[in-house]
Amino acid sequence: MNGASREALAAARERLDALTDNTSVDAAKLAEELASVTSLLDREVSLRRVLTDPAQSGESKAELATRLLSGQVGGETVDLVSGLVRSRWSQSRDLVDSVEELANTADLTAAQRGGGLDDVEDELFRFGRIVGSDPELRSALTSRTATASAKGELLRSLLGGKAQPVTERIIVRLVTQPRGRSLEAGLDSLSKLAAERRDRMVAVVTSAVPLSDRQKQRLGAALAKVYGREMHLNLDVDPSVLGGVSVRVGDEIINGTVAERLDDATRRMAG
């Protein structure tokens, strides 16, 4: 997002945080209602254009949103959406993306309240690895001919009772309403959003053998010192790396594996 949209989303995040700081607010219900608004705005192109029209006053757009949503969702959701449409947006699609992010953030807040946020982060990572290693499953989940209900049933059979309820809900939403994103990009975005709930970054760590608790603590502390933020480590084991560890933080890769050093030596000799 650029310019006005980025500012509008930042303000909406603050409003959501202030709202969910009140423990009497049902964050999971709020997430469900915001997700339904996302579906509405994604489906009704003309409506979202009206709600982001810079020629219309913020108050008139907020009044329209209130009339449409009152009685359909709770007052907290109406207030959040009304605040969103009062803002200026660079593109109408940015409004939909922002409502969707707020829905996911509300669900992650529910997980955090219940002490399950770490589990959600780990489950998102593991699910991504499972999908990445199973082309048939990925094809079933991303098929354009399969219905959303069929994909949802498949996911519930895979995740039901085996993952946190929040993990199941946000993955089902991602798969059944991809909105033009790849499955991998969507999972990566959700993982980053989960990490941000604790103001920390995600490091994907690949090693030849599982790291000990002491090794994980030392690596986490070293990365936190480098990046100036707490790190959540997503751990993956790959015997092909031969030794050492490979660490990816965002687009940056820190590679200390034996395989990488051998590759470097081979390239130097060939050159």
C-alpha cells in the first residue's frame, strides 16, 4: 500500500488494538464479522468504489456503511468499518485488503488471549511445509474448479482437532477466499502478521538435524541482537544441507551450511 492507504490502515490498526484491549470484546466474533465484510466488499465492486470515492465526504460514506451493516454485524464492527471508510484510500482494493487484515488480526488476538499464539505460528509454518511437499494436496486446495465448500471440508478434515481453532479459521478463509494471492504468499503474510502481535520478526531456520533448546536460544538471541527485535524461529530439518544452519529473515538469507560452502568452493574452482 502507498500514501493515503498506508496511513488509513495504520489508523485502523490502532483503533482495533484499542478495541481489543478491552477483554469484554469477543475478538473471535469480531474477526468473523470483519471477514464477512471482506467478502461483501470483495464481491460488490461498485459498493467499495463508492465507499472509497474521494469526491464523497467521509461522513456520508460512514453513514452509508452504517446503514448497510447495522443489524447484520455488531456495533464494534460497524464502528471499525465506518472509521475505515472515513479515511482516504489510494485504491479501492486497499480497503478490502485492510478489512481482511483486521479480521485476521482480531483472530490472532483471540489466540494470544488464550495463550495459543505460539502454537498458531508454528501450525501456519508446518502447514506451509506440508503443502509445499505434497503437490496433490496443493492442487486440491488451489484448484479453480473445486468449490469453496469442498476446499473448506478438506481443510477441516486435515486440521480439525489437530490445530488451534484460530489456525483452522484463518487457513480456511485464505484457501476459500484467496483473492488473487498464491497459497504460499498468503501463508507467509499470515505468519508475519502473527509475529507482529508480539512485535517480533520471523526467521526460517533450516538445519541438517534438529537444534537443541540451547542452540535455539542462542540463535534467537543472536538474531534479535542483529535485527533489534525479538525473533520467532520457524524450524525446518533438511539433511541435504549437510551441516550448519541456513536462516531466512524476510528476503535476506544467512547461509552457513556445509552444502553452501561446498557450492561456493565449486564455483570458485570452475571460475
